[in-house]
Amino acid sequence: MRDPVPVHLDAAAGLPLHPAAREALLVALDDGWADPAKLYGAGRRARLLLDGAREAVAEQLGARPDEVRFTGSGTEAAHLGVLGVLRGRRRVGSHVLHSAVEHSCVLHAVGFAGADATSVPVDRLGRVDVPAYAPRPDTALACLISASHEVGTVQPVEAVAERLGEVPLLVDAAQTVGRTPVPTGWSVLTASAHKWGGPRGVGVLAVRTGTRFGSPVPGDQRDTAPLPQVLAAAVGLQAAAAEAADEDARLRPLVERIRRRVAEVVPDAEVVGDPDDRLPHLVAFSSPYADGETLLRGLDREGFAVSSGSSCSASVLEPSHVLAAMGVLSHGHVRVSLHRGTTERDVDRFLEVLPRVVAEQLA
């Protein structure tokens, strides 16, 4: 019998508000409504709140407060980061090095800029080929996601940064901020609040002092995210970071249980991604005999929200570029990602339901 309570197992796409972030948001709606650029009392109060939020986020990123800017989304942060560095370093050239498994928002920004791009290959586990990050004299930017949003493989950011020398490295850290330590070596870092339990509508763009950066949009460089949401995002990040070690220890065994059980109950399933150097909360697998979207609908009927990497959207019938770059099966792909609200019972129920949903499709 289906449990009446839906189970969200798509944390990689976004999380419900962390309780601390929810409380902060409700308070901030009353206390942080004014324009922080204004000089009257309510504006000065808003400025203090914004400065405090910036300091809190910067501390978690290992950055200076004046290096951090709040955008309207993680996608906006990635677009501004790519375009801003390319504009700032246009005298160097327009060549970009990026991994073959970057998030589509980074790839779209590189394409929009008309950059001469080189895609760095990955192995079958999704790990980038470090020596292939070989900058040219006209290389203006390199990009490397901190960990794969589709298969969970953690990337060797520090090793790539060392190889790049003076070429700035943009790191999309959306899947790691608030969960694992932020890697060093980045020149530009982007993140998204709703991936750590903050509200939607807040992205983070951090640009190291000394990185040549030219704004790709007109006007001043004010934060574009609303102040109440920014405050909630900062509080949510502090709370998530404080819980990260305990959550890591709790979620890794649950993910390992899923990895083992999927290989046993799904015919010829391939569990993809690095089995060891991976995110603590994410597992992905492919079934050669099942359709990913159909599996998602079947699991949804049983009360489980998961994701598929078989296509970018329901209207784009193309395999995931991440899975294609890895050379693994993209058919019947399912991504399961856990969070602070996921229980052992949720995982046990999922593993009870999964074989039946697969069998129904194969019948």
C-alpha cells in the first residue's frame, strides 16, 4: 500500500527550506524590506543586515565579504561569472577550457559568448582528465564543476587550478556548498541557495580580488536578489554547514545501501559515478531495459520524487551530455539524492518499491 506521505529524493535539484532559513525569512520580511542603498533609518538597518549576510556567506566560502555578490539565481551567477571574466580578459583572448560534464548553464554562457572552447574529457567514472587542462596563450578562462550534479563524482579542483597557473578557474559549486568543504584554487565561484536549503531566487557569485572581471551588464553592480531571501539564504547556509559532518556520516551509508541493492534488483543495472570520491547524498544508475521518464512516473505514483538524466527536459529527446561524455548508458537513467529529511524508512520503502516499478515496465 502506498504511503500517504510523498518522499522527496531529488535534493540535487533543490530542497525544502531549512527550518532555520524559514524562520529567518519570516523575520526578514518584516525587518529587511527597505532599500539598503538608502540613508534613512530603515535603509541603514537593511544595509547592516545585508552586510551581515554577506560576511556569513563569505566565511563559508573562504572568501572576503567584498568578493561576494548575491544574484537572482545560480544560473545568473554562472552566466555573469563566465561572461564577466571573458570580458575582463578579452585582451588575452577568448579561449575557454571546460570539462565535458559542466552544468548546461555554464556551457550555454560559453556558447553565448562565442568563445573558442575546448572540452576536457572525463573517464567512465566522470572524473576529469587533469593533464588535458592545458592552457594556451589565448586561454582567458577555465571552468570545472566541483562535483557532478548528475552522477555525484567529485572533481580534482585543486589539481586543475595548479595546472592552470595564472588562468582563472570558475568553479560551479552548487552541489557542494553547504555539504562538503569548498575547494581551494578557484578564481570565480558560483552557488545556488535552494541547493543547500535556502530560498529560491538567490544565487552567489564570488570573484577573487585580482581576477580581471568586467561586468557584462550595464549599470552598477548591486545585488539583484531580494534582501529577505538573502538573509534566509545566509542563515540556511550556516545551519547546513553546521550539520554537514553529521549528515555526511548519516547519508553515505544510505547511499551505499541504494548502490548495492540497485545492482541486485534491477536487471543489468549500471550504477554510475565514482564509488568512493563522490558526494555523500547522491546516487545514479541506468537500466538498459527501462525508460527513464517512465520509471520516474512509476516512482512518482508510489510517492517518490526522483530525477532522470535521460534528457534535459521532457521536450528535448537527447541523452544527457554528462552521461554521453562518460561513455555510460543513458537509457533508463535515474538519479536519487537524499537530504536532511530523508530517513532510513524512506530508503527502505524506495528499495521495496523500485523492483516492482521496474518489473511493471519490463512486463
